[in-house]
Amino acid sequence: MREVAVCGVGMTKFGISEKTNLEMFAEAGIEAIEGSNIEPKDIEALFFGNCLGDFEEGQLHMAPFAAAELGLPRSAPATRFESACATATVAIRHAALLVGAGVYDVVLAGGTERATKMGTPLATKTFAMASQAQHESAAGMTFPGVFAMAAHMYASKYGIALGELKRHMAEVSVKNHYHGSMNPKAHFQKEIDVDTVLSGMMVADPLQLFDCCPFSDGAAAVVIADAAKARELVKKPIYIAGTGQAYGGPLYLQEDLTRVRARELASKQAYREAGLSPEDIDVVELHDCFTIAEILAVESMGFYEFGKGFDAATKGETRLKGRVVVNPSGGLKAKGHPIGATGAAQVTEIVEQLREESGPRQVEGARVGMVDTLGGDFGTVCNIILRS
Amino acid sequence: MEYRVTYQQYQQGLEQGEFVGLKCNECGAVTFPPLGVCRKCSGTNLEQTQMSGMGIVKTFTVIRVPPEGMKAPYVVAMVKLDEGPYVTGNLVGIDPDKTDMDIIDKRVKLGSQVIDGNAGPENKQRVLTFELV
């Protein structure tokens, strides 16, 4: 495999947008292409992420329309990826694999989502379609519900009083809102405190409103190129050191929801390919769709032992200037979660961090960063390790 | 290979109060709800078997914000069956507002109920229910 690097990156502001999925993706895509000092005609393939365009806009088969918006060559295959919330990360991983294999030299990958257009009841229903249809979403399972069950199992398995666990979960939300307050592209840019979280509306016991990420609109895209080509194009290419992807299947086969086996397998693949270990990672963008999800992630990625990661945010270890900075962008919680775009926004944040372009939320001296995106109810996990 | 116990057969079983699963003739593991292969060894030498319908609660949640077409609050739980497999379904016969961590490890009996309003093509399908014993 050839060495592969990220050149330009682009993302829209996340939040509530009146723009169409295609318009948002065009903004992000053009930013990524211009940032790579190339033109649309130089892109050889589009790896396009979108989850719910059919429900949001009545639009299936969005990839070729996205290619047309950007004026990519007609010879460039434009293909849609869908892996629920891990969609864009999976698209980027496959882009990197095909560039690494020598099939293409320069490609565009990313995603777009316009989730707020659906409204909360329909969005809740369509998100739940990423759970197994016959046995699980049929029983009224929702995404907050899945992670709520994981939180109860975590408290039960490790013998932590639920009230205590909830305070530590709230600290995850407080930390990510603090980071998001320094990100002008974040959906939410204001700080909150533990009481804000603990006084919120109950969504799925024990998760309250501020334990949950929002539905958001937005798009993000990155240009991926052969490393030799990338060095010709940009001053600071950011290299893809390793990737991994694994699946979990239905919840009833996963059994222990405190152990995200798909993530354990995916991150192991990425570490092995990169020749690195969790101690080498300076900055992480991981899948904090719910506060408990960040706790599960820091454990299954190897930053904490199982059952020991629950108070990482409380101790400040995952906060800016901490031991391993987690979600300096604000994470899904504060930056927002347009599901088809999220992975590309995570890669964008890590690339900017490794280029030392992150302003007040810059992680000092960051050299190696890691992206973690979870799709569905632990159904897909995709990891990407990047280095400067 | 013909699919051993289809979703339709599984549903017909639930309607008659039967919990039809698969037993692996290679490794002995029980798979329920049915899959294409054994959930443990991926073997295809499977025979039909029935669950006793008893298990213990491993975790739960009370859904307060429901998907479109469903009415909250209701309880979703994961149960470990005596035969080994985990299953998801609805905890019934209990006040959702009085359901808390004490429910974990409690013994339950399996049943099923018809759910309408599901998003998928399988309208009015049966899902598993759990009732405290």
C-alpha cells in the first residue's frame, strides 16, 4: 500500500440550516478542493456520505448530484456510503484504501446531512431505523434508549451508584460544551454546568436532554491523495497512519453493552497498521453521541481500563491541556451531529489540530490524532489515526 | 441452503406462545431469535428448538421521547434467557415511572405483543415482552 495523506479540508457551520444537502456539501467540498490547491477537474472519484436524504428531502442517489454541484469530471465515480452515524468515516477510510492501493491519486470524501428538516419525532424514528428492524426498533428502541441501557448496565456491572455515574456523565457534557464554546462552527457555542445537565428533561432513563447530542445540519469534506502527490500540493499534508473498521450486529448478539467489541477490534486494526498504541495519541475526536458513549469509547480505544474511564472528564484528564484531549471541537454534543457529515468533521478537526490551526482550542504540540465514529447501536465502528 | 427458521415462522411461533430458535449440532449453542447460522460458531448444521421462556433482566431503559407513531413512556429491556441468548423487548405489567435499577437481575417470563406504528415494512409485528415472576 502507498502512503496516503489528507490535503485540504472543509466544513460548513453545524446547526440549523436552510440550505439543501447538496448546497452544504458543495460549500464544504469547494473549501476542501481550494485548500488542496487543485480544481474540481483534478478529482478522480467522490466517496459521498449521506444517511437520510430520502426522508429529509425525498432524495435518493445523491452522490452523482453532489458531483455535478462540484463540477467533478463525468469520469469520476460518485458513490454513496451509508453506515448510519459512521457514514463519512467509512467513506474516508474506503477513499484512503483505494488511493493507497493505487487505483486513484486524488479523491474527495465526506458527507452531508439535513436532519433538523425532519423534526424530532420523525428524526427519532428514522435514526432508530439503524437498529435491527424485526426485533429491536420494532420494540420502540430509540438511540437514546440504546445508550441509556448501556449506562444502566455500566452502573450495575461496576457497582457505581447511578447518581454518581450521572454526575460524571454530566461532566462529559460540560467539558464538550466548554470546548465547543471555542469553535465558531459548533452548533452550540456556550458553556453549561453540571446542574444544567442534571435538570434537563428526561429522554430515556437515565439520559437527560444534555446527555444527548442534537440533531444537526451540516456538511464536511476532505481531499485525500497519494502522499507524494500531497507533498506537491500542500505545505502540511496530514498522513493517514492507520485505519480500522468492524461490526457489532444486533444488540441481542452484543450482550455486554459496556464493551464495544466493534470498537476494540477496529481500533486494534488502526493501532497495528500505524505501529502505534493508545499512549501515542495526543488528541482524539470520538463518538460522544451521548455522555455515556464517550466513557465507553475512552475505555474501548485503550485510553482507560474497563470500568475506570467514567471520571476522566471530572478529573480534567480529557479536557484541553489534559493527558489525552478528547473532542476539542466540542464533539457531537456541542459541535453537533449531522450524521452523514460527522466523520468528515472529526477528520477535519484532527487535521487542523495537527496543522496547529485550531486557535484557542489548539492542543499544544499535537503530533498524532485519532478519529472514532460509531454507527447505529454499536453496529459499525470506524477508526482513523492521523499524524503530521 | 434453505433458511432454517424464517421470521414468518418465528412470528407464527410467538402468536402461539412458542419461542422458536435454533440449536447448533456442532457446538451446542442456542440461537434466538433465529439467524442464518449459529451465533457462536457460524455453523449451518442446525436444528429447531424451543426456549423455555425464562430469563433475567440485564439492563433496561424507560423511553420518554418516542419515535413517531409510538406512545411513551414504555420500558425496553435486555434479558438473558436460561438457554444463553440475550433478547431485547418490552418490559410489561409494571409502571414505567416506578421502574428503576432494582429491576436488574430480576427473573422474568417471556411473552409477546403486537406493535403497530413501526417504521419498517413489517407492520403489526410481534415483539418479545418480559413480565416479572
